[in-house]
Amino acid sequence: MFDPVEKLKEFVRHPSISADPSAKEGMKGAREFVAGLLTSIGFSTEIVPTALHPIILAHRGGKPEWPHVIIYGHYDVQPADPLNLWQTPPFEPQIRGHRIYGRGTADNKGPLMTHIAAVARLLERRPDLPLRITFMIEGEEETGSPSFLPFIEKHKDRLQADFVYLSDTGIPRPDQVVITCGLRGLTLFDVVVTGSKMDLHSGLHGGVLRNPIQALAELCASLHTPDGRVNVPGFYDDVLEVEPWERAELAKLGQSEEQYREFLGIPAFHAHKGYTPFEATRFLPTLEFNGIGGGYQGEGTKTVIPSKAFVKISCRLVPNQNPEKIRDLLYKTIRERMPKDVTFELVDQHQGIPYVVVPPDRSNTPKDQSPVLARAFRAADASITEVFGKQPLYLREGGSVPIIADIKRVLGLDSVLFGLFLPEDNLHAPNESFDLNVMEKGIRASEKILESVAKG
Amino acid sequence: MFDPVEKLKEFVRHPSISADPSAKEGMKGAREFVAGLLTSIGFSTEIVPTALHPIILAHRGGKPEWPHVIIYGHYDVQPADPLNLWQTPPFEPQIRGHRIYGRGTADNKGPLMTHIAAVARLLERRPDLPLRITFMIEGEEETGSPSFLPFIEKHKDRLQADFVYLSDTGIPRPDQVVITCGLRGLTLFDVVVTGSKMDLHSGLHGGVLRNPIQALAELCASLHTPDGRVNVPGFYDDVLEVEPWERAELAKLGQSEEQYREFLGIPAFHAHKGYTPFEATRFLPTLEFNGIGGGYQGEGTKTVIPSKAFVKISCRLVPNQNPEKIRDLLYKTIRERMPKDVTFELVDQHQGIPYVVVPPDRSNTPKDQSPVLARAFRAADASITEVFGKQPLYLREGGSVPIIADIKRVLGLDSVLFGLFLPEDNLHAPNESFDLNVMEKGIRASEKILESVAKG
């Protein structure tokens, strides 16, 4: 009998910190542990090299007419420091109450183990299950998945499937599962403004030239309207109108604006007119200043006119905005607005496309939605409702998981994102843990979901 | 016979770096050297303690009806690093061609020695000269003169005089002396804006609040008009209109706008309408951003909405602006304009009042100008014209020398600022030097000036 908690403990004991070059042993240990586990439940398993950390591909074949699901996960974890804040060592998993503590328990070893356990139980019970399954488990998620896109591009032929299934998103309460149906995209760049070629004495030269901080402030101030919209012509042109069902679904979360305001510690919200704060983060694109710098930033004063100043800008994008198009619009606007008495440079950082998937039977469900995907969504709804006692919510999230959009773009596959971790799980922080009750329910629900998908 | 060059060499050999706590010996050496020198030429000399570096007061008394001039100077110098860029050691003075090299040769030991030599020669020739002279030589000029204001406040009674005379300003060419007739004042403060109480993930929370960088940019962008004026109601109310003679005097400098633009390396000037760049730095107040900071400033990207952002603001002020009044106007404007969905703090730094003195016989010469001051100006004009072969120019400068305004405010005395150092003297930089031809002419002119003042 497959014991998911014991297996999870073993998995967590490998310190697979992808960001730490000295953690090679831990990476290898975690990778070989999962690969061995998948082999032991009947998968033909391959460790595929990439430029950095290999990706595990484990396949259960079958007849071509059987549905094919790719289960995604990652075997790498965040660094564990500051170590002194952990109650028990991060790589010595401990169970306290109904929780298992350790680095990676919630992100992503526990949720991944949930689906491995579900598959193990299901195949033990139904060895003849008419379902092709591929586990695709990467080792660079915590460092931005640099090898992932080249990997799926290279192995496109082997990754033909009906949909992708994963748990690497959150839920608000143990009884309220969320199926994430959208993620924002990104475009990021820096603006570097130069005034004089060297820093100047503000007494000797102050009053003859435009300070680059002033030029930058004027530019930045022009990029929003007073009512909170991004003030760049064409910015909203491709934004998909949100459907009433999406607003209704979000309203079921029952969040309090006042509590959210207090959590943020701000005097008042400043959101796009016509959207609640909860809607604004999920349904609308943004333009944010992530950092600004220039001139003297120390204690006291230095009466300098700096030569340079810069700002780091990021836009969160929603369907169907295109990151390159938005970046080009912004560049055009900045070139038009920047005062002509300074020079400037635009430094491209990176892009990520937004993602949205619509469950079946909604006002905006695509007419050509894959029947297997629709079946997976219906199975998830029914199974989660049965096991967790409450229907899941279908929500877009404000964050970005670029691999989901990459999978859609390169492989043409949508994802069913079954949320499993809780706010109190302390992801990326000391004393990370995972709720074993949620895990057990997750296994039961996942087993049912996969069985229903197979039924065909 | 007093040999000013040998005396200057000896003065320079004392490494009197006021900013360097380990340079106490050098400070003491320089101080005692000058005090001894002044004693040797007949002055009654006192080293007056202050909170940090003592001030030398050396007095030549006389009948109460004799005019009384205070000659200001400073015996401290800038640090000498980077030492490897010096061709000869900074505290081992060397003469190459008509220049003497060493830290402090131009700032301020050479110019100070010029006046000591002038006084020595004059008193040798005319031991009965009807002129009271006080040397007031401080040791903290290069660290902002923190002890100077308390000193003149405390010793106000001993510092009753007709005017102050000094050389601690520059000239554009060896044959063109400038008498500085105005200095800008200062008011400096920081604006610190806070949005959320902690840094936020721009995906999860982007779109619901005003980013403090945005609030700061909006504020900063509002502080100037497109035509280069400071956009703060009342800012220009007290600005003294510049007189036609001042513009004419400045025009005689014959500076090239194109050369200045190339020196700065800017595509175009951005000065207050109706003023040349050279006028703008001297006759107009400014508001500059000396530094700005907030959020992520490293390589690459971090998609954060920062909790805080700040800007460091300084205003250069002209007569008759009052630094406290201007600061209060700015604070009022900032409080009115700052968006209400962020919080902010205004952090006062420091203030310095502007200074202006009008030579005699000008359209705006005060009717009650002291006859001794007027005589000093006329003597300076005639003596400099005779010795340097060209009439001096009477110009305001863009920089700030707060002690000059403090002397005016506390002691009621105007200053005759006889410029002596050249752009190529490398003040505050490696290979500082002083032009010995300028020094010798300066001694001759200064001797004549002081003799004329004494004539009465």
C-alpha cells in the first residue's frame, strides 16, 4: 500500500534547492527519489538533461484513443534561510497535529505527492484504466524555469496530450478549493534617463538644465490617469471584458474590503473605477513602478544634480493582451513624452503572456473546447464538491505562472489548476507546512477526477 | 622681508584635513603656524576654542575712529585622496613653472597668504597705518563651518567692524578678477512617501493601491512648470528683480552658451524663460531633486510594489527669499498635492540664507551704504584694474557660502569677496595648485586696497 505521508517525508529530506549551486546532491537525491517512485508504480521514467537541472518525464502509455493527461510538478524548493527561525530543521520533516513541517512540504512536494498517490491508488485498483498519463516534473520552478520553455519546444512531439493537470496554486480555506482559471502576464523593462554627462554641483549649475529625476518623474506621473487607469493609448484595446459569472464567482469568496485595506495598511484603495479591489487585481492589467533610483540616497544631504536616474517598470497583463505589443506601445509613448532636453535608454527585461481557461458551460466557453478538458473540469467540480463538501470556485489570479502560458502557446494545452495550499502554509518562508487533511482529501478527489477523465 | 611663497610652502606642509579625525597634528600645526606668523607681523593673536577646531583671532588695534576690516580665511583643507593621482605628494609643496602644487594651495592657504603678505608689506612700509585689522581664520570650512555661527554669535562684541574682506571665490581667467556680489541660499528637506505597510507582490496586489513611487512622481512632476519655473505658489514673491547693470556685467564674461552646453553634455538647456543659462544660475532660485530612491534597484527585476519611496529636495534661493518661508510654502504645497491614499513625512535638513551686496554707484546701491564699504569697493576696483590690467567684474554666484550670510545677519557686515583661484587650480581634486603670478598680483592689489581703505 502506497503511504503518501511516508513518501512525502522521504521526498522532503532531499534539500533540493535549485538556486543553491552547493545543493547538487539534494537536487539529484530528490530527482532520483521521484523518478524511482514513479517507476515503482509502473511508469517508464526518464531523466531528461537540460542546460541546468534535468526534468523528469514518466510515462504510462496505452491505446492512442485513450485520453492523455500531463501532470506537472516541480521537485525543487526555495532556500531555507533564515534557518534560526525554523522550529524544526527544514529538511527533517516532522508532523505536528494535522500538519507536516519542512521546506517544500507545500511548494511543491506535498501537492505533487498528492497526485502521485492518487495515480498509485487508482492504478492499483484499476490496472486497466484507459488513461495515458505523463508526469513532467521540473527542477527550476523556484528560479524562473529557464530550461522549461526550451524543453517543451524540443520535446513537443512527446508532449501531445489532452490537458495539463497540476496543483501549484492556493486556496483560501481548507474547505474551499479554488480552480485557477487565469493568470496575468508580464512585460518588464527599465527606463534610464541621462541629463548632464557627470553629476553637477547644484549651486553652480542649478537652473540651466532639466534634472533627470524631474524628467523621470514627469514621465512616470503621465502613465496613469487620476482615476487609476494606465494612461497609454491602446493599452486596454485587447483586454477581454470580464464575464458576469466571473464577478459572481469572485463574490462568493466573501472577502472584506475593510480587512484587506487594513492588511495592506493604506489610507484608501486606488483601483480602476468600476472594479472592486479583488476584481482589479484579477481582471485588469497594471503598470507598476518596482523601483526607482538616482542621485544621492544616503543620510543628510548632497547638493548634486545627478547625471542619471532610472525606474523599473512592470506591467501585469490580462487576456488577450500581448506582452510584446504592450511593451512596444509603452516604448512609443515614452519616446513621445520624454522631454527632448534629456537622453534616455529603454532596457528590455522579459515578458510572459497572460493565460485564461474557461470551464465548460459558461457564457464565454469556447465552442471548440476539447471534450476531454471539459470532462476534466466537470470531474473536478463533482469530485471536489463530493470530497471537500463544497463546490470549487473558478477564479483568475493576479500573479503570473509563465510556464502555464508557455504550455498553452507551445503545446496548445490548457491546464486544470487544482489549488491545494493554504495561506497559513508559509510558502517561501520559515516553518513551511502542508495540511495533511487537505492532502488526503486532495488524493481522494484527484483519484476520482482521473478516473472520470479516463471513462471517456 | 616677508617671503609669501616660502611661507605658503610651510603652511601647506601641515596636513590640516578638518574632516579627518586622525589629522589633529596637521590641524594644530597649521593653526600654530598661522598664529605665529600673524604674531610675527605685529598682531596680538589668540587661538579661540570651539566645539571642534579652534578659530584664530589676530588683532591689530588702533584708534576707534580708524576703519576696521576683518579678513576671513580658513586653515583647513579637503582630504587629499585619491593619493595615487597626485604627481607629487599633496603635503610636500612643489613649484613647477609659475604654479605651486599641494593640497590647500588654492583653497584656501594661498589666497589667505596673499592677504597676510599684503598686510605684512603694508605695515612694514607704513607702521603707522590708520587701519584696524582683525584676521578671523577658521578650521572647519571644508566640513560646513559648524562652529562658525556659534563663534560669531558669542564674540559679536569683539567683531564690530566696517566690513569683511576675503578671497575664497574664483575667477575665470588670470587677468579677469571677479568680485562676488551675491550667493544663493538654501533650503533642503526630504519627502518620504509610504503606501502599504510592507513591500507587496505586484501580481497579487497590483491594481488596488497607489504605488508610493507613483505618488512621489506625481508630486515631483507638479513642482515645475513646462517653461522651467518652480510651480509653487508664492515661490518667486520675494525674489529681487535683477538690475540691468548686473546682466551687463555678466555679459562681459563672454561665455559661450554652446561651449557650456557641450561641457554639460546635454541636448538642450532648460532654463527659466527670459534668462540666459548664465543668468539663470546666478539670479534665479531653483528647486532640484538631489536624489530619489525606492523599491528594487538591483540588476534584473523584482516584481515588488515598494512600501516606501523618497526624494531629496534642495532649493537654491536668491535675495530676498527667506529659507524658512520657502520651506513652509513648499510643505504647504506638498501637503495639498500629495494624494490622500498614501501617507508621507517631510524631513527637514538645513537652511542657509542668500546673500547680496551692491557695489557703490549702482542703480540699486542702498542709500545708507557704509562709506568705508563703499571706499573698499572703489579701492578694489581701482587697485585691481591697475595691477591686473582689467577692471574686475561684479557678479553673483550660484553657489552658497552660508558663513557670508551669517556674518551679515549676526554682525551686520557686508563682505568684499576678491576672487583669486582659477578653474584649472583643481580645488577639492588631486594636483591642486595655485598660480603664483595671480598670487603676486593679488598681494600688490590687496596692499593698495587696504592702504586706500585706511586713508579715510
